[in-house]
Amino acid sequence: MKETKLVKLSEQKKEHRIITGTLSLPLRLGERAWICYGSHILTASPILQIWEVSVDGILFETANTVYELNYMSYPKSEVICA
């Protein structure tokens, strides 16, 4: 994450939640996020800003909370070609 993004986020005094899980649906501005983690599903309020998207996770903001979603990683299986 870039420092400028973190400074902007920290100035807003919002709750910062770090979650390891997966998204049920793609994120879209103005729509709710549905996050699956463990045996739970979290429904966030409408998304105001998507700050960062990477292979490992996503950082986004709602009215009251900044979410840092780290995607669950699964072990890679070997593929043997004959």
C-alpha cells in the first residue's frame, strides 16, 4: 500500500477492519460488499471508494469503515506434463 493512501485514510477517523476471506460479488461503487470469511458472511454498507486492488487483496472504503480484505490463499498443486 502506498503511504499517501494510508495518510488519507487515517485522517478520516474510520474503523479499519482487516479480514481474510473472499468476495461473493465484484465490488462496485455505490453497492454493498459481500465478504465470506470462516462460516460468516459480512455485508458492508455501500462502497464509497476502492483504494487498491491486487492479486492478494483489496482495500476499499464505506461510510464508516475502511476494509482491508486479504484473499484466502490455497496451496498450489503441481501439474505434471507427460
